[in-house]
Amino acid sequence: MQVNAGFERRQTRQIMVGNVAVGGGAPITIQSMTTTKTADVDGTLQQIYALAAAGADIVRCTCNEIEAAEGLAKIVPRSPVPIVADIHHQYKMALAALEAGVHCLRLNPGNIKRPEHIRAVASAARERSVPIRIGVNGGSLHPDLYAKYGGRVTAEAMVESAMDELRYFDDVGFDQVKISVKASSVPLMIEAYRQLSEATDHPLHLGVTEAGPPPAGLIKSTAGIATLLAEGIGDTIRYSLTADPVQEARAGRTLLEAMGLRERKNVDLIACPSCGRAEIDVYAVAEAAQAALADKQLPLQVAVMGCVVNGPGEARDADIGIAAGNKRGHLFVKGQNVAVVPEDEMVDALVEWAEYIHAHGTEAALARVDLEKAAREADKDRDRLLADQGADANDDGTRVDLIRRWR
């Protein structure tokens, strides 16, 4: 389901990758790539299923040898999501992948250089109604383009590479195309996609190539992809991380949900940054809650707050949350205190209540408890904490008084 995120999306053509629509106003899709040998059918399928469970809508597999193409013939009919064959250098592998029944091809213009080979692949794809992604990579441009642009990678060079490839497709009447212009430099990637979005209305696949391992790779990918999505550019995305590809799918899903571009599928965990008033290790509890809820598929906002003074109020819009106070955890639903549990049971209680809310709804959750009693218990701990630490646990009131001297 597409949700209204407040971003005006660029209008593009629509293509179908198997049964998944890309472009033309369809929900932005999440992609990743297997790291197994494609000839290892069972191992590759296992990874594909893991990626699909983590949120991937489309999965790419390498097709660099005949054995890989033969593996694809067995993988495609058993895959839960459409399969893209990744082709480099050998155009015959693209033809073999089409025979295997893949749902899409990815061609790198910098690697398949002979126009007649490109046209042959496009013709075969046209006959089967299989789309192709023109996957330009800043690290593998055609030598002529490097020379033309002063021996360096520029946004203009990447866009020109994509448009040159597109013309070969036009020669044979093939237009089921999506395009990417990836670079490892975030500013370069952003500029290339901005220029490409002005040059064509084909759907665009976003990504920062060779982003590296987390957390830096996550930051770089998010900086590039989110910037463009906020500008309405992009129809499908991939995080290219040096990590388990399942992390790529999860990151893509999290980004789209955070931006309101995909309907929430799993928990959105919010937590306070901790302060002098916190009575628990907020970081540890938040991490434990995140791990406990990671695979629950609960589309709820869950809050972990360090104290009962401001916690429930600051996270009043969360579906379910917990705040620590006096060695106890205070559970709250939509800002209303509902229960008090021992500190070592906080995460388990949070999970149990989240599952109940998902199954029965907020009103049913509130109806199962004595709200007045829960509120009285919370007030006791709140009053004790204020008495012990004061209303200004971080002493920012003193700073405010000093600042006001300069009025």
C-alpha cells in the first residue's frame, strides 16, 4: 500500500519486474543481492527467502557463468520474489539468464561495449517482455567517457553513459527500462540522479555503490537515497553494504517506513537519549527491546524511556512504552499508565503488551487494567524521583538564569 508521505514524487513510466510494479506511482520497492554462488541453488534460495522476510521486494543474483544460469532456472520458479540477473562483460550470460526465466536483467554499460551485443540482448528481452536495468557505475565507465571528461568520473559522464545505452535499446524498439547511476561519492551520486531525472522519465533505481560496512555504509547510503527520495526522485532502492545482505533489506525497509513512503511493517522503536534522571541503562534496555521485537512483525511505535517524570508524556503518541522508576518499569499505552513490573521483566512485559495490542487493539488493552491504580503507582515513583533529584536533574535551570543576565 502506498502512503502519503508529503513528498511530491516525480512522474515516471511503469515497468513490471515479475509481479512487482516499479515506477508510475507504484510504492517504492526495496532490493538486495545474494552473496552466494548462484549455482548453489539451495543456498541461494535460503538467502532469497531471508531477504524477502526482511523486506526485499526484488532480489538480484549474479549470472557470471553457465552454471549460474542453470541455477537460475531452478531458483526462479521457487523464489518468493522476482529475480534479477546481474550481468557483467559476457552478453551471452544475459541471453542464458533470459532462457532461465529471470524477471529482469541488469547490464553495466561500461562492461558490455559492443553495440551489436547490447542490441541482441535488448531484442531478446523485448521478445520476452523482460525489463532491463541500465546500471551505470562510476567505477566502470567506458574509457571514452573518462577521456571526454578529463579522466575523472562526473555526473555528466554517468548520465551520458546511461543515455547512450538507452539509444541502443531504442534502436530495437525496447523501452522496458529502469536506470541507475551509482557512485561511492554521495554528492556525486546525488548530482548524477538529479541530472538523470531531468533527462528521462524512465524509473530510477537509487543507491550509493560500495558504501562500505555499517555504520558508515548505512549513513552514506541513507544520506544519498533519502535526499533524493525527499526530492521525489527514485522508484526503487538498494543499500549496498559490506555486510549480510539481510541488513540491506532491513535498512531499506526502515528508511521507507521512516519517511512515510511505505506502510509500517514492523516496530518503530523510539527511546530517550538518557540524562541525569535515568534510573536504568537506557541504551541496554532499548537494544534488548529492539532485539526482542525485531522479528515480531508488529507495526507499532514502541517507546523506551529512562524515567517516569517525563517519559510517558514525551512518548504519549507511542502505541506502547515503558519508563523506569524506583527499580520498576511503568508500562503506558498511548500515554496512559497501565501496569508496573519489576525492572528485570520490563522487556518481556513490553513485548507481551505489544503483541496484545497488535492482536486486540488499543482500547482492549486499556480495558484490561485498572487505569487509576496504575496511575497512582506511577505518581508515587515520579514524586519520589523528583524529591531525590529535583525537577532539574541536569541543572539546566542554572544555565538559563545565567543566560537571562544578558537580556
